[in-house]
Amino acid sequence: MSDRTETAGSKTDGLVDRIMRRLGTRFSEPGRGNPRGSGVDSSTPTAPPASPDELYRQDWDALARADALTAILSLEPGAPTNEAAFDAAGRGDADRLRRFVSAESVVLSVGCGIGRVEKHLARHCRRLCAIDVSDEMIARARQWTAGVSNVEFFRTSATDLSLFPDDTFDFAYSLLVLQHLEYEDAFLALREIARVLKPGAPALVQFPKLTSPVYAAAFAQQATSRDRSSARMRFYTRDLAEQILSLAGLTIVEIALRAHGAEDPNELELVVRRAAERGKPGGQVASPPGAATPESGPESTGRYE
Ligand SMILES: C[S@@+](CC[C@H](N)C(=O)[O-])C[C@H]1O[C@@H](n2cnc3c(N)ncnc32)[C@H](O)[C@@H]1O
């Protein structure tokens, strides 16, 4: 359809098309397609750029090989994470998630790492499916959760959960993962989570809050160091998190602020739910006493451990 024949309803589509065409021209310059490309035009033929998911895999495989526990959870700045503290943190997170599961629940963990949380949560649900982009993480997860019979691990990217049919899970969660994805990939991951959740089912996700002092400083430091690895942190404002969740088809029902490795609350933790019917907004889930909802005002605070 030409711009001139646009109806009122298609006006936004036409505008988006025009913007994308402009950006497409700019980003099709030689070297711009590769996230690690130099932007320098080279007439020498090179291997096709690795896909974003392949870059995540490579980076996280390398991190897992170096020190998986510290790559997943850095408890003391600059110091390696010890097993006991790592395990205790996993138990603590599993305890917080227990209110969403029952003995009948089929649960999805997105970006499970070495099974820190799954080791403790699996016994409270019927079946726990855990995905991660890294073969090295998955191999360690099988060892870490040895003896836990109802957890299954799958290697795939959060952006592609096509191994699971629509409407499969009673609950999904993703801790310390979306912050390591490009914003667009976080959106794709959340859209996949929405697709595989059963109608009306909840999910819990978390984002590092850019406006917290510790993450504002981390953002500036990361920018200055020119760290552009695929595994680097991405920071969120509350507005950005809310918008991406909404675009992905998830409705926010609870927002909490938690402190993670900092004095001040620096993590946005959100309970969301998939709409009861596709294409319709999700309804409210019961909030625990004291928890804030978007309607009830400011975020609640608590410790994230
Ligand atoms: C900081 S760790 C958190 C692990 C786990 N959620 C936990 O809390 O213990 C981040 C994990 O996300 C995984 N990851 C990174 N990018 C991913 C992607 N695109 N799809 C799935 N998993 C990904 C990494 O391999 C790593 O295991």
C-alpha cells in the first residue's frame, strides 16, 4: 500500500515502514550487520557473521569454562563465588518462587545456568524444564542437580522456545538472564515466554534498575571500558521494562524492588501474566500481603538473595 492510500488504521504501519527503510539503508552499510563488525568496508570476502544466539553461546560457554559459579552470581566484588554461598542463594530464590508452584505444576526456567535454583525448586513441582543457550552451562547443570529426577535441561536460546508447544507451562521464571540480552532479544524471549505459558499463567522476571546508584555507576563503567561482549549487562528503567513486557503480550501484576549485591534496592522484579485469551490483556493475580501492584503505587522493597 502506498503512503497516499493509507487508511487511518494503517498510518502507524506506514510510518514504521518508512523509519525501518531509512534505518535499513544505514545499517546495510558494510560491516554494520556484524555486531562485532568494525564498520570498515572490506572487499575481502569474510565468513558470514555469527548469529546473536551463537554469540551468546560462545561467550557463555567461555564464562562457564573459566568459572561458572562466579559468572552466574558474583557475591563479593572481585572474589570467586564459593559453592556453599552459591547453593544457599539458589535455595533462597527457590523458596521465593514456591508460591507460584504446586505439586501439579509444569514449570519453565529460562536461562538456568548450572541449575542453581532448579536444584531446590524441582521437588515442589511436577516437571521442571530448564533451558540455556550454553552447552557448558547445561553440562554443569546436569552434574549440579544430579539425583533430582524431575528436572530436564534443553539447549536453546531464550529467543527460540519452539521446542515447546503453545500453552505448556503453569509458571515460568528467568533470573539474571534478560539483563544479558540485547533489548530486542529480551523482547523476543518474553514473547516466547508469553506463548508457552498457559492462558492466565504467571511468570517472574527481573531487570537491573538503571536508576539505582550501583547500576548507574556500572553502566558508565561498562560504557567507558568499551565492553561490547554479548554477555554484558543491559540496564532497564521501569518504563522500559514495562513497555517491553507489554509489547511481548505480558501484563504486569506485581512489581518489587530488591537489593542484590548493594545496599539500595537495585533490581526490578516483576510478576507478569499471560492474557487469559490471546490478544486480550491479562488479569490480576493475587498478590502476597504487602506487595505493590502497578495500581497500588510505589514498588515494594525487599532483599533479593
Ligand atoms: C547470570 S547467569 C544466571 C543463571 C541462572 N538463571 C541463575 O540465576 O542461577 C545467565 C545465564 O543466562 C544464559 N543465557 C545467556 N544468553 C542466553 C540466551 N540467549 N538464551 C538462553 N540463555 C542465555 C547464560 O548461559 C547463563 O547460564
